[in-house]
Amino acid sequence: MRILIGLSVGSGLEGVDAAAVRAGGVGLDLAPAVAAAARVAFPPSARDAVRAAAPGAITLPGPEFVRAVADTAVHAARQVLARAAVSPRDVFAAALLDPARPAADLAVPWPEVADRVAEQTGLTVVHGFRHRDRAAGGAGHPIAAAADALLFAGPAPRVLVHLGAVASVLFLPAGGKVSAAVGFEAGPGNQLLDALVYHGTRGKESADPGGKRAVQGRCLEPLLDRWREHPHLTRRPPKAVHPEAFGRSFLLAAFDAARQLGATLPDLLCTATHLVARAVGDAVRAWLPASPSPRQVLVTGGGTRNGFLWQLLAQQFPGEVVARADEAGVPATARNAAAAAVLAALTCDGVAGNLSVLTGAVGGRLLGHLAPGDGRNWAKVAAWVADQTGEYPRADRAA
């Protein structure tokens, strides 16, 4: 039984999610279970730096910001270990999953963050999971599908819906066979909603907590119909949302349309929230395999805190059970952190962590870079890796 710590930084650059994962087995026989989860917000100085980043211009953060991010990750790791009643000496390794598409254009040096976490915790840190998939021709999304399949394996088919910066879907058949998972990024998510609030309030507000503004508006059906014809939404998988797909041009057109319709910001937010929910529902019906037995729909991500979005999403699955992922033992806001821990285990076990059929890569690849911990921990990790990969090469065997 190994214990791994997963750390994940969301696209909103608000803080660090951490998960302590107990994992029996090796490779694709891994049986992970989340023992504890925690979330630690970045200090005010770091959040101010994120808000001050100029949109559309790549900003290099100062050393204070990098130090604050690393310190927050270390704090999150220690907090989740305390909640799991685990000593750092008993941890096999840690993993850091950086944001896929941060809302602010901050060029955060994530390898340095990983090095700082390794330095302060003494743990070997696996990071940069998306880089190798991209080098092999993939999109780097959905990078955690294989890990999700292991985390959410169950006797009944499941549809995982992640409401993060973008909305993604993943189908897991009964029994949880990793190679049978089907998933992709369905459409826009919280990043679009937050951008509408930020620009609609001229920077005074950055989010719509709980969807309180959106629920006060009306859905602009003609605009929604036009949005649902977006090229990304009609394209066949595999697919990942391009950074500009629902970016600046989309926002400008949205506000122009609102002015022509005499609509308010709540109207625009209401319509965009409908778009997120409909994009998920349309994608599931169009591209995910039909299931002969009832499916369980499990939802994760920051969007689970948006009551209005939750209500609209549930309407897309009539007759099916829609629940937070907590019902399956994985906290809804810690899914990516838990998946990071599993990806680190797969890499150390010599098993490819990407599902190339979903990312578009030419094949399965070992993912990530290693920031060695202190001598004791590094010796443990190195000995494990050598033991798992010494007899025969499995690095190119796709999950």
C-alpha cells in the first residue's frame, strides 16, 4: 500500500487542492482511494498579482509570487496529511498538476514550484504531465482520463462531468476498464462565466458566486441557438477547447449581441450558463456510448458550487441520478488532485498515463518530470521505479 499526495492548481489561480490517496496494487491494477482532501487559498498578495495580470499579454510573475504559490502547495500537502493522520515519512511521492488554461496570462514557472515543494517537504514531486503527451502529438487533454478510470471504477456505468475552466465529459463502462473510457472537452465552463462577469462589471467583480446574477436573468434563446452552432460544439471527438474558442472574440460578439437585444448582464450570464449545461448534454447524447444499464452521472469541479448551473445540468439527464463525485468517494473539488496522485503512481510503475485515443497522441507515454526529494525519499522512489521497469519495458504500453 502506497500513500501519494496529489496537488492541483485550478485555472482560476485561486489556491491549491490537495488529496491524500492510498493506492494498493501496481500499474493498471492500481486500486486508489482518497483518504483526505484539503483546499488552501493563495495569500492576498498572490491573488492581487493574478488580478493585475494584463489580459492578452504574457506576464512573468516575480519571485515572491512563485514563492507564495509553492508555500501554499506545501501548506496544502501538510494539511491533507494531518487530516489523513499520515506522517510525511510514510508518503511515497507527491504530484503537482498545473492548470491547463489559467485565466490570467501568467507564465508561472511550474518546474520551480515543484522544486520548491520537493525542497520543503522532502518528497519526490512528479509534475508536467501534459508535456510528454503534447510532444507525442497530443493535445494534453484530457490528461487524467486513465487516472479517473481507476479512481471511479465501479459495477455500474458512469458519466463524469467536470465543471472547471471548461466542461469535460468522460464515460466509464461497468467494471471500469481503462482502455474503454471515452471522453473529451465538451464546451465552455467557469472561465467563460467569470470572464463575462469581469468584463460586464468593468473589473469590479470576477465571479458570480452560486449563479446568483445568472438566475435573475432570462435566457436569450436566439443567441443560445447561435452559440450552439459553435465549431467546437459540432466537431467530432477527440477534441479539446482551444484557448481562443470562447475567448476575446467570443466575448466581444456576446456583448454586441446583448446590446442589440437590449439585454442585461444577468441575461447574458443566464444564457451562457444555459450554454454550458446544454453543451454537456448535447455532447453526452451525441458522442458518448449508449449504456444498456442505468448510468450514474457524477459531477466535479468548481461549477458544483453554482446552484443555477447544477439545476440546468440536471435537466439534461432526465431519469438519471446526478450527484456530486463525493458519492463515489472522491471529493468533487479534489478530483484533479486525486488524479494527479494516480498519474504519478502510473509513471513510477512504468505504465503510460495518457489515453492517446482521447488526447490524439501517437501512442501511450510515461508522463511527467521528477523533482527528487531528500535522499531517503528519492532512494525509495528510485528503487521502486527500477524494480517495476527493470524486467521489461512497459513505458509505451498505452493505458
